[in-house]
Amino acid sequence: MVLASTPDIDGTTRAHRGTAEEWLKGDVTEERGVALPVRRIGLEQEFFLVDRTGVLCDLADHFLRRCWEAAGAEGLDPTSFKPECVKSLVEITTPPSSGIEGLVRNYLGNLNLALDVASELGLELYPLGTYPLAIRPEVRDEAGYRMQVRTIGRDRFLHAGRCAGTHLHLEAAADTIRSDLNAALDAPAAAQQELLDLYNLATALDPALVALTRACPFYEGRMSGFATRTVHYRGMLGLDGLYADLREVGALSAYATSVEDLIEQQDERYRVWFAAMDAAGLDRRLFAAARSDLHRASWNPIRLNYHGTVEVRSMDANLPEVILAVCALVCGAVDRLRREHLRVRPSRQVRTLQLDGDELLVPDFSYLSGELLDGAVTRGVRDEGIEAYLDSFVRFASAYVDEPEFVESLGCPGSGYLTTEDEVLHTLPPFEATLSREQGLRLVRRSCQRLREQVLCLRQKHQAREDGEDEKRTAGLTASLEASMHHCDTGEAISDA
């Protein structure tokens, strides 16, 4: 998302973040004898707003007002429904969740509300990473967007309005990341190390996430064979994308060996953005006038966010099954990293994720950002290097995935992986490089319908699972009470064991 006037993750994040003591209290896990504080997660997904024929429409403001009213009436957080840089895009977020189960519940609940509102207004939410037909979206007339348009150029900035992404927030230790990143230097050494490992793991996963979440193969009515959102947003493969001339603020950044590295990365982005403003003839005071800060000069795939999270921005907007599967995998990998006290170490000797004692070896950055990322944006899951990399990612994360049934929809190691992009292509004539208007609108309508179907199905499954767990807990409590009553009736002592 690009300098939105509303927070990146729902507006309650800051208010609910609290002190370390507050969110540590009672939120620990004892698995394998290790007590760890819960690190919360949050999700943001952008959607195109279309009418029932599939045509893009600029009704985001009206749609969002109705979402805010409906959320207030249902006791949900209205700030989970946000405007984006153009009037045909909206963003739906979740409140901070202590695990993937809570994330699923919040994500599906907010998405279901948005779909209900859309139905009332005769609208649909198109969920894929790019709108397939040629469009010229209307940029919002706000200070932050005006600054970006003038700095980057209107035609190039319009890529931001043609691309929809999904962002996963992974909470770092309390007070490690603040609005002034330099404060991280005062954090305990263990908290700094945790931040570095989290950031470096997220960086290492970027090519895998790009490949797994490839959604719509078409951009402006044509198919290039590339990961369309990624290459047009980051400006890759020689395309005149959004950040083609500003790679420091839009491309994947290198691993960090220290907190000082992270600070230097942020400072460099700040310098590059101000230099671009200077070149465009803009007064630097416009940056402050637009309520910008150091974090607002960064739209990199992996970045630190002032909410105290490492923000993973690598994923296309996609269907819920894909989003939740990939989030479950990422969270599984993060959990394993923390529970087994692993350190992330780049190595020139590896091409996949590999365990070496208490270290998780990841490919060195030149290979990761070069050959591996190129494979992700060209051949995708059919690239041999990417497939091997995905195999190692899934194997590493699987033991700690809380919702394994989600991951099954992606395929599994040794059997290949499924993407939304491939499913879209299977519905079209082979070798079709250009979409007709009717084909494009049909693709949009079909994707909107699949979104509704998946939300309904996933909500039913999730509710059934929660009901089943409630029944198990009730049955366990009843059995315990009956046993206690029996012991009391017979005069037997009740053991503490």
C-alpha cells in the first residue's frame, strides 16, 4: 500500500499494543518446555471494486462508509476497512491475532461483512493481484499521493492503482521497533537478535511467496508470462514499473547482520526518496506536510513497520484459500525459528533452506535476489530451483503449522504446486496472449464468485472446527467434574496429579 492516510494495519494496533508486561501476561506457550511470549500477527489484503458485470468502479468511498456503519452495528472495528491510493481499490485488514486460528476468524469475518455490503450496493470484490483489462484508475487527491505522483510521475504511479497485494505483519519483541528505528539500539540483545532473524527469514522467503501467490497472468489486457503484480510494482525485467528507478525504496533489500544495518537501510531509503523529490523540483517540506516519516519512504517487499512488526509485502492479492495457506506456512516457519532458538545465516553453499545445528542456512543474497527471484517471476513454481526451494520451505514449516489442512491446497513437496494463475490459464484457450474485453470481464466475474464461495465454505469449516473443540472441552470438563464427584462421594482423596 502507498502512503495511505489510514494506518497500515488496523487502527487498534497501536492502542492495543500495550506494554511488554501487558501482552506477555498469560500469553505464553509451554511446548517442549520452552515458555515464549506470543507474537501476534495481522493481515491486510487489497481488493478491486467492480460492478456485477466485472467493470471497475470508483465507488470506494461509498462502499467504505457502508462498511464502517455495518462494522459498528456488529461490534467490529470500522478501521479494518480502508481506502487505498485510487478510488477503485479498498483494503480489508484484521486486528492483531495471537495465532493463525484467530487470524482466520478475523479475516473471514471482516471479509464476509465486506461482501454483504458489496451485495447491498450491487458491487463485487475482485480478489486477484491485477485487474486483467486496461484501466486508468483515479488517484485520490490527498497530500501523500500528490507528493508521490509528482515524485514518481503519474503514468508510473498508476501501476500502484493497477496492483493489489497482501501484507502479513509479524510482531517483533516489544519496543524493538519504534517510530524512530534508532530506538531499537536500546533493546535487549536477545530482542535485537530475534528481530534480525525474523527480518532475514522473511527476506529469504520472498521468492517462495512470489511464486506461490501468482494470481492473475494478465496486465492491461496482455499476458507477459511473468508474475504480473511483482514485476510491474517493483519494476523488474526491464519494465517501466512503479519503482524501476527507485529500487532502494521498492526492491528487495539485503539481509541484515545487525540492527545498525536495518537503520542504515532505512536512512538510505530516506536519502533516495528525498533526492527523487529534489529531482522532481519538490520542496522537502511536502514530506512532513503529508504526515510522512522514515517508514513512509519504504515500499519494499520486506520492511519494518512502525506498528512494531516485520511487514511481509511479497504476496499477490489472491483467493482466501491461497492467502490462508501461505500465511499458515509463514507462521509455521516463524514459530519453528523461535521455539527451536534457531539463527538465520546466509550461506553461499546452499540453494534451499537447510538446518545446520542451531542455524537455519539460507541462500546468500546475490543468489536469492538474482537467479532465485528471477525464477519466481518467470517460470514460477515450474522452475526447478523454485520448486526445490518451496519443498524446503514447506518441510521446514510443516511441523509447526497450526492449520495443516489449509496448506494441502497448495500441493506438497515432490508433487508440484498449484497456483491461482495456473487455474486462470486453464480456463482460457491455449497460447492466448491477449484478452478480449468479454474474456477479461468473465475472468473477473468468475474470480468474484470464487471469492464468495470460498469465504462461505471456509467460514463453515472454521465454525464447525470451533464447535467441535468446544464440545471436546465441554466433554472433558464434564468428565472431570463427574470423576471429582465420584471421588468425593466415596471419600477418596483427590490427587493433585
